[in-house]
Amino acid sequence: MILGIFKPYPSPLISGRGIDLDFAMLAGCLALLGLGLVMITSASSEVAAVQSGNPLYHMFRHLVYMAIGLFACGATMLVPIATWQRMGFMMLLGAFGLLVLVLVPGIGREVNGSMRWIGFSFFNVQPSEIAKVFVVIYLAGYLVRRQTEVRESWMGFFKPFIVLLPMAGLLLMEPDFGATVVMMGAAAAMLFLGGVGLFRFSLMVVLAVVAVFVLVQAQPYRMARLITFTDPWSDQFGSGYQLTQALIAFGRGEWLGVGLGNSVQKQFYLPEAHTDFVFSVLAEELGVVGSLVTIALFVFVTVRALYIGLWAEKAKQFFAAYMAFGLAFLWIGQFLINIGVNVGLLPTKGLTLPFLSYGGSSLVICCACVGLLLRIEWESRTHLGSEEHEFNESDFAEETSHGR
């Protein structure tokens, strides 16, 4: 039934060549998913055993999230990119709706002082994860529609911020400072690649730095985090506790690690060991070598995503190109912030590591983004990304081989 809906539109999963995917991208993402499952199983075993009586509790839940994520990946591959372009404004409205709902008492669920989740009976949905992707899709459409205006006028440059600033305000009300930085950073990168002049882009960077400074000053806990991360040992049993325990994990790992499953820090020393600080446990158990391999995988998938955007741009599929760039920068931002927090280069923020951290919303959205990127790569390679093109199986009679 589902496949019948998409039958007029061939896809990477339904084509004359059979399954026609960018297997390099898919392999890199699956490797990260597999590594994430292993590390979550290890990092959460002690906490799960105490809280639920089953050391594999979080592993089973993560497997369910992975199954949903893989389904979301397949579903997004079936939808033409032109459809996402047409739905951009509706997605933006949906993003605003979700971010408002999460702040409504009785609907939003508070965890550790933050209202970031909409709770259901067996799982929670984090609207900020969905909103970031919807903003990328909307902004990609805006850059296509207003390309000349964006490049040549101040108004075309400032118009996106009429949308972005209220959304950033809703994120800060949760509060979710990390998601705000990632979303605004990805939007800035998209505008730069969309042709914004260097002077206007530099002005935007200066204003962003000033805004971050003001936001840090506005909340005492943010200033405390900023001060603490520069010298966490000055208050190692207070505000610096989480970072000092993460640094101990890195120190214990040395070159080859203490062995999979042998982490000491996950035994109630390091808070959030299977979510925000899973990379610290990975470093302790797999050492510098394992950490560098993990980073190499992240670099590969993000660079591949940027190349997918470049290929789409060369095929003159500009909406797809901007969307690929935006999704890549979302991953890059989360990766840099999470790793930076784990190693003490950035103040502590509650931001998941894509593909590796425990969390259903983050994992499902990451998998959906993979599906979008695989669809973009396929459409740019087969030159079937035009909204006016009427797809049929004869379009694939002389399809070129996979040359990337």
C-alpha cells in the first residue's frame, strides 16, 4: 500500500537498477549506528541494572529506536526532493507549533530543569531535533526563491532572521542553548553558501558573538559553566564535577583503552554516560585509537554529505544542494560541540552526539537525514530532480553507472 503511493516516483529503493544507493555514505552511517549500539549497551549497563533491574534495558530501547530510524530513512528516500521543497512553509509552521507545544504545562515534560520533550506513554519526542531539520528545508527553499535578493540586498539577507530569531527565542525558553547555536550556525553557513557578501556575513558573525555574550551574561548558570570549564578542578565536586569525571575517563583510556565494557567512570561517576558523555566512555574503553577512528567516521560522513550537496549544485538542483549543506552543518555543529564538551574545550551543554548518543528523537532524525541525503545524491546522479519531470520506469533504461 505504502509503495503504491510512491510508485509514480522511482527512488533509490525502487528503480530499474534495483537498489541504487550511495553505498559509501550508507556504510559510514551504519558503522556509526553499530558503534553507537555497542557503546550505549556498555555505557548504560550499570545504570540500567539499578534503575530497571535489566542491564540491557537501554540497549533494547535503542534497538527499537534504530528500527524506527531505519524505517524513517527508507520512507524519506521514497519522497521526491521537490515534494520537500513544496512543503517547506508547512514544515516551518509545524516547527513553530511543536516548539510552542513543548512549553505548554501538561504537554511538555521537564527533565533536569529543561522543558525539551513532549511526553507520551512509552517515549518522548524532542521538538528541537525536528525543528532544526525543518528550518534547514525552509531556508533551502528561501535561498532558491530569493537567490538574487539574498546576494545583492540587505533585505534579502535579513528576512530569514524574521523567522530564525523567534524560533531561537522559543528554544532558549526551554532552555536549549546548544540546539540554538547549532541551528543558527547551520543557517549562517547556508546563507554564506547562498552567496551572502563577506561584509554582511562578517557583520552577522559579530552580531552572533555579541548575542552569545549577552545570553551567557543573562543566566547565572551559563556564566558558571563558562567559568568552570576553564578550570574544572577548582570545583571538581560541584559545577566542575561532570567535566572532571569525563577527563578522568579520557586519562584512563590512554592509547588502546581499558577494554570494551571495563569502564569505571560509567559506574555512577560520570553523569549522562550513555547520552551526552558517551564519547568519554568510548575514549576510556577504546582509547585514543578508538576515539580517532570514531572521529574519522564522523569526518567521512559529514564530508560526504557536503560532497552530495556539491554534486547536486553541479546538477543545477539548488534546493537539494542547500538542503544537503544544511544537514551536513547540523551534524558538524553537534559533533564539534559534543566532542568539545567531552574533552573540556567548550562549556558543558546537553547536546547529543549524532548516531552514537542514546535518545530516540536524535537517532530517528539522524536516520531520516541520511535518507534525505541518499535521495539527493540519487536525484543529482540520475538528473531526475526536476519538479516538472514526470517519472516513469523508462527514465532508467540507460541510467549511468554509479561513478562516485
